Amino acid sequence: MTREQEAAAELPIEAVRPVRPGRWLGAAAALLFLVWLAYTVIVNENLHWDVIVAYLADGRILGGLWVTIQLTVLSMAIGLVLGVLAAVMQLSDNPALRGTSALYTWFFRGTPLLVQLIFWFNIGLVFPAFAIGVPFGGPKLIEWQANEVITPFTAALLGLAINEGAYMAEIVRAGIRSVDPGQREAAESLGMSHRQVLRRVVLPQAMRVIIPPTGNQFISMLKTTSMVSVIAGAELLTVAQRIYLGNFEVIAMLVVASIWYVVLTTIASVGQHFVEKRFERGHVRLSSRVRRNLRPLQKEPS
Amino acid sequence: MSGPDQPMVRIRAVRKRFGALEVLKGIDLDVPAGEVVCIVGPSGSGKSTLLRCVNRLETIDSGRIWVNGELMGYAERGGRLHALRPAELSRQRRGIGMVFQRFHLFPHRTAIENVMEGPVTVLGTRAAQARRQAEELLERVGLADRAHHYPAQLSGGQQQRVAIARSLAMRPSLMLFDEPTSALDPELVQEVLAVMRDLAATGMTMMVVTHEMNFAREVGDQLVFMDDGVIVERGDPREVLSAPRHERLRTFLGQVR
């Protein structure tokens, strides 16, 4: 050891922290406010806590919960596929594909979801039947009646998924554009086809940018499904409304629904955290980069 | 295929413009098989663009480029040129390795996965075999102990050596180096040049855009000096560098040294 290193080793830092009364005052005020808020809610007799507890695990509520989960997962999955498709179309050099994709996002982001949901539910008024066959008035192979196919559930799924796809398209597009063009060039130099470049190189890296806003969309979708109550979608809010129309416990039923929404979004947030970590692969934080740069110094003979 | 008198790369009257700016103003160049051609010149002289035209990362506006006797990017049928389909172009690119100034390793894959990517995805090599081959290549560039590191965990010099191994995994007949040491800290340059020296010694045909005059002098079979979109001077590197005929090259060498 050199003299400087010895001297440094004998100078530990045991400094006294400065007193900061403002921090303690702020903490005390915030705590006091929370205690007061909890007190007013808990002792409030108009909230009917006994009713809330009784209905929390009610069969109808749990059924609505299950429909909410199904609607969220299915419409996010379909929306993601539509979004990737629309984003890839938007980035293609074929003007017809670009235009089609632009039209899709423009229309579905430009109209309210509530209007879209009511529209899908009433689509039978415009198209009484759907058929597979030769278009523009040719022969038909199979035909369905709109009234049979369009249930509140399918109408909700159509509305939520197609609307979601328009938003996901923008997220996916931003993700794809965030990938360094050099990555594409390196992959093309290896002789990869366009599809291989997209699937093996561009999309996996775009995921890192796509995942966080997609997690937000998922959490948002959990709550957006409540809009389906306008077409009686049988999800959580619809069920809660049906119950309070019978027993007049409006607030209690809304609290029950809210508790379940908070539970779902909390679980989704935790899941989001782990998925994000998974796609951070290969991205080293600054602290470990600094450590790597320090490594040769540690190897020097002392 | 390339015979004894047919060069690996034949470039004839190549012109390329970006908008109003003409960056290549009629380039003719032959690279015989097994030779190392070093291309030097001031920035903006068109040397990187020329390299990128060879594996068709850039399209050319006129002229012809043949690699291994095959016309790049087009097929000549009935006296007319037909642009190749993307699949055909990919097949042509397989035989040409490219090393970039900024490495462009795939950041989501480890060093060995980067080297395996080409053979597995493009050639359909079985993973086990590709892994063995990748281990050998990493050994060859001196990075066997870094196989499972991600690019972000490697130094610039190590990343560039992985990038060279990744290109070699496709068993190319031609290697293009686009300023392979320009993005590196000075103390990391030599480890990359050493790998390139070894590669040249195996008889690989190489086109190297570089500012490393010592490398050009020691390893190059041919030196090409480009300025303002044309080849100003060319010849044996030792002769050209010790007795430059053109004022522009003398000025450039004065600035580089």
C-alpha cells in the first residue's frame, strides 16, 4: 500500500446528519390526514360495511369478475395482434397497406369507445346476417344471423379489441422505430429475410419499449371493461348495478366492485414488473457498467 | 465461380448519389481473391458508401458490381437488368461478411448467441453444431471466456471481435470492414487489428475502410486513396504511403499522422 492509501484507510466518514424539522412536520401532517380519512370512512354508518363484506364473494359478483377478466385478456390479446399487424403495415413501403392501416387507427381512435360498443351491439340493424362466400353479391357458403352471433359478450369483445388494436398499433410502431437501424443492416448482412429480421432482431428489441405502455393499456383495460355495462355485458359493474337495482345498496355495491377492480389492477401491476424485467435482458444498468470498468483496476498488484 | 484470373470483387463505373450530392463519381476497382484492399480517405470521400454498395446495403445509380463472378442485386436476362427478389439478394449477402464501425451486435443475445444467429436462422444449421462452431470462432478471436456475456457487458474491442466472429460464422468468401476501429478507445484498437491480421493470414479476401495506416502498410496488398467520390491514387501500400504522387494524399497523410 502507498502512503496515500494508508492515510485514506484511516479516515472513515461518520458525519452527523443535519437536522431537518420540515421533514418531520410534513410526515406528521400526512399521517394525521390519513388517520382522519380512515376514521371518517370506517365509522361512517352510511357505508354499510356488513353489506359490503357479505357481497364481496357473492356468486353473481364472482361471475361478473370472471367475465371482466375474460374480456380484458381476450381483447388485449386480439388487440395486440391487430396492433402488430397495423404497425407492420404502417411501416411497409406498400402505400395501399400503409393507407389501410392509417385509416383503421384514424377511425377507431377518432370515435368514442362508448359509441363503438353500442354500435357493435346493434350491428344487426346494418348487417342482419354475416356470410362466408363470394363477396359483392356472389353465392354464400355459410350464413349466420346477427341476432344470434352478436351477444353482449361478443359485441363487447369486438368493440374493446378493435379499439385497443388502434392504440396498440401506435405503441408497437414507436417500439419498432426505436430499434437502431444498424441492427437491421447487421441482420440483412447475415442474409436474413425481411421476416427473419423482424422476428429475430427487431421485434425482440422493440418489446423493451412496447412492454411498459402495453402493461398500462392492460391495467387501463381492466377498468375500461366497465363501459360494457351500457350494453349489459354481464361483467363486474353490470352485475353490481343489477344487484343494487334490487336491494338499493348503491354505494355498497360500487365499493364491492371497486375493491375487486383494485385487486385486479394490483395483480396486473406486479405482473407488469416481472415481464419488464424479463425483457430487460442484455441491458446493463449504469452501476454494473461502472463496476465493469473498474475491474482491471482491482487486478493491479498492490 | 472465380477463376484464377477473375477477381473476387469487380467494380466498374459505379456512381451513387444521395439527392443532389454525388458521393461516388465513377469507381473502378478489382479485388483479387485472397487479397486485402485498404481504402483510406477523408470523411465524406465516399469510401464507406462504396463498401455498403458492395453488399447492397446501398443501391447504385449506375455501373456494375460483381462479387465472386455474380452480378450484385440484378440478373441479366435478354439484354435487360432485372432487380433480384429479396430472397435472391439475401442469398448473395450470405457470402459477404460485414463488420460495422459501431459493431451492431444484437443486444438481446449473448456473445455466443450472436455468433450462432446467422447459421441457425439463415442456413438452418442445427443448434448443437452451430454452438460448436461458434465456440471455435470465439476461441479464434480470443473470447472463449466471454461466450455468455451480453454485448453491454463487453468492452468495445471485445464487441467488435464478437462481431467479426458473427460474420465469419456464415463462412463468407469476402469480408467488408467499415472503419472497424474508429469507435474504439485507443488502447482497444490493437486487439481488433490483431484478429484482422490473423484473418488476412488465412487468405481471406478483405476490403477494409480504415484510418490505421500501419495496418494498411503491413497487411494490405493494395491501398486505395479516395477523395470526393473518386479513386485518386492506388497501388502497393508501402510505395503509395512512402511516396504519394498526389498533393491531396500528401495533405491527407499529414493530417492522419
